[in-house]
Amino acid sequence: MSDLTGKQRRYLRGLGHGLDPIVQVGKGGVTAPVIAAADQALLSHELIKVRRGAECPADRDEVAAALAAATGAAVVQTLGRTLLLYRVHPETPRIQLPAADPAGAPTASGD
């Protein structure tokens, strides 16, 4: 699920700014328990912050790609050692994303 528009990513980054990390990736890297914890957190919250510890052997892009692939989530942002992941709840979504602008549609100028 990486088909988020720039507007949707910006909206999710705003929502994620005040979140505390729920999942931490340590010296073992992205293991089955880490994936299970991220999957459960995404099911509960839809938008989660993940902290990559300094001792983690993988870099942030590898961790983000591995967690996103394993959980079916979209990587919203990677910043420093923090990742922001989003996955819509399969039955009762709580986060309403802004509608994607049709291709080529003019945007409001804000005058």
C-alpha cells in the first residue's frame, strides 16, 4: 500500500507528529516478534511510529521497507531513527484521508 498522494502523506505526517513510538526495532533487526507487534499496532491504531534503535544492524530504509512489506503498510515518513507507517483498518477505518486530486485538476490558489 504505497499509493498515497503527497497531500495524504502530509496529512498523515501531521497526525503522526505528536505520536509516541509504539514499536521499537533493536539489535535483532526486523524479527517475527517485531513484525507481529507492528501488525497488531497497525490494526489498533492505523498510524504508528516505529523507533529504530542505534544498535539495529539495518539502516532506516531497510527497516521501513521490511516492515511495510511484512505488514502491508505504507511508509509515510522516515526521519532520523523514526518511521511512520500507515495501514487502513480493514473493517472500521478511523482516519479519513483527504481525497486524491484528479490528475491535472487545478488546485485552489488561496487568493
